[in-house]
Amino acid sequence: MRVAEVARKTRETDIYLKLDLDGGDYSVDTRCGFLNHMLELFACHSAFGLNVKCKGDVDVDFHHTVEDVGIALGQAFCRAIGDKRGIARYSHVILPMDESLVLSAVDISGRGTLNYDVAIDCAKVTDDSDEVKTRAVGLFDTELVEEFFLSFVREARITLHLVKMYGKNTHHIIECVFKAFARSLAQASRIVGGDIPSSKGML
């Protein structure tokens, strides 16, 4: 059974997360609507079973919640994948979402590396000001997407490349990122043989 549970409690967040790499239902409650939506997409398009409950200091902002859920999901993935025996290990997906197109490439390598090349335009604060701020989707700062994936790859110990090939709509771009990530991670995690896919004999 490739299943793992993580309970993680700090002064900023209290998280319970269960991940099943071989399927199941999904339920997500992080008190951050946009993160809920992205994690539901991740579960749906990976076909992983996923249960996430997070109580975080969202009265401050969503940073700690997003970062810590990424940590917990990465820890669960690392435990669930085990010694990686028989997995495909590598996968890449180019996925469209309306006008957006994103590449996600995965190596379940045992090394946590992220290349995040997903440019999202900033927005001016007012029409008469040169000041700019990070573009948001609702109350969700788009810079938190990279924070989520940084947290995930460090704990999951995978190599992940995410590249926006093109796109205009911020929501579509981020949704495309999560869907492509889900598909590529699922394909890399699938069992295709019996050996550990490394000339070193371990990953």
C-alpha cells in the first residue's frame, strides 16, 4: 500500500494530510479557497487519494498555510513512494488550459530541485502610480505558487521543472501548472517494473 499520513502542527498551522498514490477519494479544506481548488485539481488529475485539513493563520495571510501544506504533501509523497522500486521515475507533460500552455517534467530522483519558470505579470497599484504589486487571484498572491512547489520538492525529494510556454489569464496559468504537475507526477509514480530505476541501485 503506497499510502502515507502526516500530522504537522506549528504555531502557524495545524495540518492533517493523507495521500494514497494508488487512488481514492479526495477532500480538501485549507480555509484558502484558491488553494482548495488547486489541490482538488491536483487530486483529480493525478488520480491520487487525498485528504487535507489545515487550520492556519489566514487572518495574517495565506503564506504559512500554502507553504506548510506543500511541506506536508511532500513528506507524505516521500513516505508513500517508499524505496521507489518499480516506478517509471521520469515523466513530462505539456498541458493546455484554454490560452495557456505549461510544461511539467518530473524526476523522482531523491534530490529536491525546482526550476520554476512561470512568469505572471505584476499589476499597478493605481493608474497614477508607478508602484507595482504581485498579481492576485482573489485574495491569493500568485507568488505563493512557487512557495508551494519549493516546499513540496524539498520534502518529496523530486526534481521538478515547471515552465509556462505561454498564457495570459492568471487563473488559467496557475490551474494549468497544477494540472500538468498532477499528470506528470502520477505518470512518474506509476509501477512499470520490479527494479529500482537507477544504475546506482537506489534513489
